[in-house]
Amino acid sequence: MTSLADIAGVGADPRRGGYSRHGFDRVELELRTWFTEEATRRGLDVECDRNGNLWAWWGPPGDGAVVTGSHLDSVPGGGAFDGPLGVVSALEAVDVLRAKGFVPSKPFAVVVFAEEEGGRFGVACLGSRLLTGAIAPEAALRLSDSDGVTVAEAMAAAGLDPALVGPDAVALRRIGVFVELHVEQGRGLVDLGAAVGVASSILAHGRWRFSVRGEGNHAGATLMVDRRDPMIAAARVVLAARQAATSGARATVGKLVPNPGGTNVIPSSVDLWLDARAEDDARTRAVVEEISAAASAAAAEEGCSVTVTEESYGDTVVFDAALRDSLSGVLGGVPALPTGAGHDAGILAGHVPTAMLFVRNPTGVSHAPQEHAEPDDCAAGVVALAAVLEELVR
Ligand code: GLV
Ligand code: MN
Ligand code: MN
Ligand code: MN
């Protein structure tokens, strides 16, 4: 809690509430400096990989390491725990192990992945996707933020060389096993009365951009019958998303940008972003198809056009069952929970044995300022993480 309090002032967003900390922006860089200082103070050696992920090594770096960590960026107006809890717990777990006189007998690292939320450039898990080759470097480098700053420019400003960005076989080989601790983003552990659990699976999920074009015009002088208003079609997309997401699927429009965006202006275009998730690929694709069909019909009816672009996607992740069961065993048999939230652990799970620990969230709220975890549960998370790391590193 002291560590979280240390960074409580960094990236606090009085306008939205909570925190706005985005990949390679001023506050995320400040958090990276904080992490580097905290890790160095513990005698860890910090290096930054080609894709902007930070690695703090306890002992010499090497292949097949036990790696733990998370991310320091947030969604716009996010909570204090999503990301930082996993990083802080990793550092605290090092302290716990060291206090026991433990010395890792194989390579061991704490990692901070870059731009996990995609809050700035739109693609979640950017650092781990680049590392594993889940996104092409050319595609990643030309992504831009709302000010038009590209990933290439932001990385260069942070001291990285855009020419070196992309799949990193050396970094990937160094990960023998990855464990990410995370605040739970639902009420599973509350309902089960447990402070800590392990993750079983992640829903298939992705992001799609709907660009609706119409005719910009005057709000007072244009008769209703003469309008080609893309906001009308956009509104129908939002409603179609709610209707399509049945049987456990989820569909959200959390961002909608009218152009030019004036109260007395019929917009000439509206961009909106759909986040869709479901149990498997087929169901997720079916949900997006249904919403896309509704968008085409709504656009046609309004004399507009619409294009749909997939911006990122990942199929269902089922975490390594043997690893999950063995970690649960180390913890005395904690519950295993599925989650609808995406994580760097989900990207890495396709490449190396990967597990997640969840810490109880009393309200279940996440991606919002009300996100919370009690100090006792955070402490239980650190103890649990230290126990599983000790087991994995021996
Ligand atoms: C990231 O946290 C996501 O699930 O969108
Ligand atoms: Mn998140
Ligand atoms: Mn997270
Ligand atoms: Mn996430």
C-alpha cells in the first residue's frame, strides 16, 4: 500500500476521476522512472527491451527465467490497481523472498509491459504483442494517438529506436514461465469468499472501428428530411451492440468521436469503437457480424456510408491447466476463475507457460476510479505470489 501511495499522485486525472496514464506519455515515463528506482534500490538490474518493456533482473539475465509483473499504464480515468498492483506485488514478493534468505537458482525478472490498455494508441497489450510478433511492427509504429502522435514518434521521444521495434526472440526465450498478479475485475472472489484465486481463461475479444460518413451541415437551417446525419447511424450501432450481446457475450461502445464535434453542427462523420467479447472465436465474430449488418442498414437508411475495421483481436485463452493446478496447490487450493478482461498474460500464454493470480475486488468495479482492493487482500496476494515464485524458481 505504501508503494501504491508513492505513485498515487502520478497521473491522477481530476477531470475524469481516477488515473490517466498512457504508454510513453509524461506520467507513464515518470512511473517507469519510479519503477527503475524501486528495482535498483532492491539491487535488481533494469533494462528496457526493443519494444519498451522494462525488465528488472534479480541476478544475471538468462533464458528460461521465472518472470512476474504487469503494467503501469491505465485506461482513461482508470483505477489505482489495474496494472500497478501486479508490479508492486512483484517487487514486494522479491522483498519477502529475500527476507527469507532466498536466492533464485535460475534467472528471475520483474517485467513492466508497455501500453497494456491501449488507452493511447488503441491496441491493447502493445508491448507484449510486439515482443511476441502478435502485431507487425509497421502496423504498430503507424498507430497514432488523439493528437496525431504516432507510436514511432512516442517511442523515439522515449529514447527507443523505432527501427528495432518488433518480434524479440531473445526476450521471449528468456521467459521460462510468466505469472501476472492482477486485481480481479469482477466479483468472483467476493462471491466465493476468497482473497486470492488463479485464472482459468480469458474471453475471445477485440476492437473494431466503425467510421460512419454523412454530410456536415447547419443544425438550424437544414430540414430534418434533408439530413444525412452519421450520428443517427452511430446511435443505432450502439443499440445494435446491446442487442447482439446475448448469452454471455459482451459488446461495448466506450468511445465515439463526431467530426467536427460542434453543438450546432450536423457531423460530417462519426467514428466509434466497438469492444466485443465472447466465449469463443465463432461467437465473437457472429456478434460483430450482427452489429456490422445493423450498421450498414442504419447507414443506408440515413444516406450515409460505413466502414468497419478490425483494430485488434485475440482468441480465447485457456491458461496452462497443469501450471494453474500446481500453483493453486501451492496456495492450498484457491479457486480458479475465468475472466472477461484481457492481459499481457493472455498474449504470452500462446508462447510460454503462463498463469495469473487474482486479488479480490470488493465491488468488482474496474476500469473506473472505484476499483478497489483491501490492504489485507493485497498482502495476501503478495504472500501468494511469493509462494508460487519460490516454487517455480527452485
Ligand atoms: C484490458 O484491460 C481489457 O480487458 O480491455
Ligand atoms: Mn485493464
Ligand atoms: Mn491490467
Ligand atoms: Mn488488461
